[in-house]
Amino acid sequence: MSTYIPVIFPTVAIFLIGLFYMYYIRAVLPREGTTEWITRAVKRPRFTMSFRLHKMERRDILPVVVITLASAFLGFFKLGDTQAPQSFHRFTGNNKTVVISLDEPREIGKLYYYTGLWTGSYTLEFSEDGTVWFEPPPSSGQKNVMSQPHGDLFKWREAYISGLPVTARYVRITASTAPLELGEIALFGADGALIPAGKLSCPDAPALLDEQSLVPDTPTYLNSMYFDEIYHGRTAYEFLHGIKAYETTPPPLGKLIIAAGIALFGMTPFGWRFMGTLFGVLMVPIFYVFVKNMFGKTRVAVCGTLLFAFDFMRFTQTRIATIDTYGVFFILLSYLFMYRYVTQEEDTPFKKTLAPLALSGLFFGFGCASKWIVVYAGLGLFALYLIAQVRRIVYYRKNDLPGLGGYIVKTLLFSFIFYILIPAAIYCLSYIPYAYAYGLRLKDGMLWNKDFYRMVWDNQLYMFRYHSQLKDTHPYQSSWYQWIVDGRPILYFSKLYNGGAVKSAFAAFGNPALWWGGFAAIIAMAVHAVRRKDGKALFILIGYLSQLLPWVIIPRIVFIYHYFPSTLFLALAMAYVFNTIFERGYGRCRRIVYGYTAATVFLFVMFYPVLSGEPVPTFYTTYFLCWFPGAWPFY
């Protein structure tokens, strides 16, 4: 019977979403007992995007503050340790060996080490007298006792030593290559207790023993890097220290933002994750403003924002040091200001169109310098921009108004500045820390040096070749059609405790209430855009398709987090649906919107353990959260 328990949850969820949309369809159709169907048949709707821009009101302050603070608390709660080894011993070509001395021979039952930069391995040897050395073999299935692969940098690791405990007074560590960095070494007795720092010495490498108070009970995501943090968090650290970046495939700005967090809080898990979480929290009030501008109803803004704030993807993805957060953040802002631009009246004076158009282009530029996914957003922005210009041309000609040519020329020139020149400048400037590692300096005229721009251009070619030719496989790779149905989460962390009875894990995927219901809302947007010529529906549809369709034809392996930008428009589409129900719903049945919103929050609470890594009994993740065994990796 327990095998069928997980199936109950998606079945109930799909059934309830179906009921919700049955009511929505009823609300959209002509009202019974009225002549509304005749009006719709006789008076064909006229396409427009000129809508009233609803401003924030005093009554919006409390809900937006409460939702934002709740998001901030959840986002920063147990984000990661605020302390980690900060001093590193660097093994060099002339100094590849260090010796740690104990006060007396002891039984050593375990050894932890905290890795730093660069990759390689170490030879580990023990001795009782400092003369005769013994090199233990690695544990079964392991190549090295101590290794430092690319995927395990800035991470606590346990040495794979066979035949423990070992009696020794001296421990010798020799790097296989140079340079290599280690942040700390921790020795544990046969009883599992940490050998106190006062009983250890390492004159040649004091940095290996100077932060013993930071040694954790066990390596976890709270004290170590995981997933793509090994790329982006590492690169941020390299930027701060003028080291040539190992990872150069996304543009630098996102990693520079991560570096700001490291500069503030140190090279700690909290430090390298701080900025991403901050930007994830800031998305929430911006989204609230967007929904309020679009629909004007505080209750729609509250419910729509709660759906976005409690989406699993927004929560999990912004709590790791990867750059997707910054791309999505700037996409949100660029579309917000594009909405303010395209919804202006056709006869709006040129000067009044400049601010939203410029801000949309500016944030588009910041986004492109963070990650190339924002270029896809540019396709949608360009489509909306063209619609605005066509509307203006038609309006001027229809009303035989003068000055159209000058208006369009000035708009095109202004657009070229803010969508091409300024983004290009932002993009190039983001490479300044990158160039510093190659010896270029601002004081020496870096920005006027052709070598700087050749370096930037060469990196673009490299990025294009890398992404276009990437043929690797990954156990959690997925396809775009799987994203739509929330079909293949990517597991970031998983660890069993108490003999497998307790599990800590978290993954990137979507809240079914938003992703399943939101896709139905996107279909509704397509219907309304075509049949009702609804400009708001078309705006949302264009935004969604511009983020999804490129992934349909991209040949490289992709993951569900590439759907993150699309969730902005899933939430906007749901807000559109909520607004319709509030306007056309019947009596108390409008409360279905509040019920749907509450269900979204409930699902977040239910799935919180596999979004945050909070340890829970394994049976809970297996039988209550793994809705699709084999596809959802929580078993």
C-alpha cells in the first residue's frame, strides 16, 4: 500500500487545479441571463496595449513588507556557515611537503581537510618516530587517500584511509602537483573526538592548524561548496585575489556580484551565497509592484506575489552561489519597465517615454553581462518594442498627426544607445577584474588597449564554442517539455544520517501549484491574446515564449533551472487569471483564489525539507515528497 501513497498527492493536486480552471472558464464565459454573448459577437474587441498604469497605494505597504520579510527570513535562515577557514597554506614547487607533529603517539581514527584553490592529490604518511614512515592504502574503490578534484574545492573532506585507526606521532602530507592550497587539517582520535589544537604543531605550515575551532562534526552543504558553486563562487574568489579565472563561460558580472558578498562576509558559505539570496528576496517586492501596475488590485498583487515568493525554484535557486539569480532579477526589471513603456498612450510625448525605455535597456544590459539567458529575454523585449512602434505609426497616420518621422527617428536613436551601446559598455566593463589577472591595469590605459577588447572577444568565441559543442551527459539533465510538467528536478545535495533513517537533501524544481496551474494560465493567455485581442495576455505570452522556445532548439544538455526565467511569466499569468476571477467571479466563489494561494503556501511548507536541506525522516521524503518515483530524486 505504501508504494501508492506518493501517487495520491499529484492526483489530488491535478484534480483541484482542474476544478479551479473549470470555475475560471465559467467566469470567462458570458454571464447567464445576460446579453453579454450578443455584445461579444457583434462588437469585436480591438487590440490595444494602452492600459492604465496602476500605482502603488498606501494599503500596499503592509502586505509587500510582510511578504518580503517572510521571504528574507526563509531565504537567509540556515543559508550557510558564517565562518570557514580563511588562511590557506599554499604548496609550491619548492615546498610540496608539510609535517604535523603530535605531542605524543596517538591512535588516529579519522582525518578531515578543507580544500582551497587548484586541483590535485596528496600523499599521506604516518610515523611514530619521524624516521620510518607508513603510507596507508586508500579505502576500497578510491584512487587516492587525499584528493582535491575540481568538484570538491572549498569543501571539508574526509580522507579515505584504509585500516584505521593508525598509531602515529607524525603526519606527513605531500602535494602531487603545485600550486595547491589547503585551509585546515583536523585529526580525530580513535574515539572520534577531535585532537585539540594545543596537542598539534606544524611550524612549516601554521595555517593548517590555526582555525581548529571551525572544524565541523560532519561535512555538509552548510560548511562546504556544492553544485555549480565550485565554478561561480570559486571565480568570485579568484576575481578578488587577482587570480586567473578557471571558469570563463558565463560573462563576469554575476560572479562579480557574488564577490561582493565574499568581500563583506569572507570566503564562507554565507558569504558566497549572500548576494544571490539578497537578489532573490528583492525580486519579491519588484514582482509585487509589477502585478500592481498591471492589474491595480491589492488582493491580486498579494496572491500573485505569494505564488512567486513560495515557488520552489525561486527559493532554492537563489540560495546557492550560481548566476541564474542575477539573470532572472534583471529580466524581471527589464520587463517591468518595458511594460510601463508599451502601455503608454500612442500620443505620449517623446520625453515621457524615455525613462521606462532607458531603464528597460539598462537592466537588459546588466542582465546580458550576467548570463546569456537574458539575450533570449531580449527577443521578447524587441517584439514588444516593435508592437509599440507599429501602434504609434498606425495611430499617427490614422489621425493624420505631424511629427511621426522625427518621433520614430529619435526613439530609434535613443533605443540604440540604451539597448546596444550602453549594454555593450556594461558588458566590456564587467571584464575588468578578468583582465587584471592578465596584468592589464586601468591606470595604464586598459580601456584603450586593443588587447583588452581582443581578450573580451576571444572569450565570447570560447563561450559560444563551449555551449554549442557541449555534448556531455548528466544524471539530472532534462528537456524543455519535462520542465513544463515539473518532470525532472535536479538534486543538489543528499546525505543520509542515523543509518539511513534521516535524510538531508534539496533540489531545484517547481511548486506544482504554480508550474502546473501556471502553464494552464499560459494557454489561457494564448487564447485571450488571439480571441479577445488582449494586450496584457499577449505581453505575458511573449515573455514566456521568449524564455522557453530557444531551449527547444538548443542542442546542448540543459537542466530544469533553465526554466527559472519562465516562472516570472507563469506567476504573471496566474495573476491575470486571479484578476479575471475577482472581476467576473460569482459571489463567494471568488474565494477560490485565496484557496489556491493557500494551497501554494501549503505545498511550500510540505516540501520545505527538500528545498532547504532540513533533515527529516527518510520515510517522509520517500512516501510524501517523491510524487513521481524515479523522476523526483527524493527517495
